Amino acid sequence: MPVIHSENSLLNFYRASELHGGLILGQMVRRTRDPQLILELTRHSAEEIRHAQLWTETILEIGGNLAPVRDTYQARYVEAVGTPLSMLEVLALTQVFERRVYRHFTLHLRVPGIHPVVAATLRRMLEEERGHLSWVKHWLDEQAKVRGVEVRDVMRRYVIADQRIYDCLSTEYGLRWAA
Ligand SMILES: [Fe+2]
Ligand SMILES: [Fe+2]
């Protein structure tokens, strides 16, 4: 099954975005003394970087090529809402992103004629993304107990930005199945 150009670009975008996300989370480890948070961030970072590895292997396995990608989902967030700086901003944006990824990968998996290797990778990702969603949600819920308005506002702002970014990307990559 030949790899079409648009699919190759999309998979490279996934690869680059997983890596970028992992690097950001890894940097956040230095910003906390909370042992549980150190553990969760380190694990999450490692898994996103591993996802980048899995996409890299997937692209090679299906005969695609590793095109350099400077554009990532995270870079689009920065363009839209500025660089998230605090732990709350980074984790709120992570949660919005993870929800998006989960929905998007679920839709991608349903695309008729999807390459079986790509499908297998997506299935594996979805399993780990569930864990990412739940620990970050738990952390945000704890924060909301003491600064609920702040958490709600930042989430709302990011959800709006995310929808705009996703709509743009879906058009740019010609993803008629994205929603
Ligand atoms: Fe991931
Ligand atoms: Fe994730």
C-alpha cells in the first residue's frame, strides 16, 4: 500500500507534535518539588517522546519518509494564546490537547482503508492517552478546589483557541473526516 504525500505529512506532524509535547512536559519537572507531580510529569514526558518514536517507526515501516517539521500543534498554541508559563497553564493546555488528540485519533482510526500499521499505532496511542487525560484531570480538579475561577477561565480560553487551530489544521491537511 503506497504512502500518499498528504498522509506522510500528517504522520510527520503527529511525530513532531508528540516530541514537542514531551519536551515541554519534561522541562516542567524542574519547576516543582511535589514528588507526585515530578513522577507524573516525568512519566508523561517519557510516554510522549516514546509516541514520537512510535510514529517515527511507523512512518519508516510503511515506506514514508521523515520530513523535517517545524510546525507542531504546540507551536500553534503559542501563536494563538502565547507561551504557557505556569504549571496551571501548561497542564490546562495539556488537558485540552489530550482531549483533542483522543477524539482525533479515534476518528483517524475509523478512516476507511487506513493502513493496518497506522491503525495499530493509533490503537496503542489511544490506550496511553487515557492515562494522560486522567492524571492531569485529577491535578486540575485539585487546583480547582482552591482557585476554581482561574482554572475555569484558563480552560475556557484554551478550548476556544484549540477549536480554531483544529479547524485550520483540518482544512490545511484536507481531513474531511476530522470533526
Ligand atoms: Fe501522545
Ligand atoms: Fe498524551
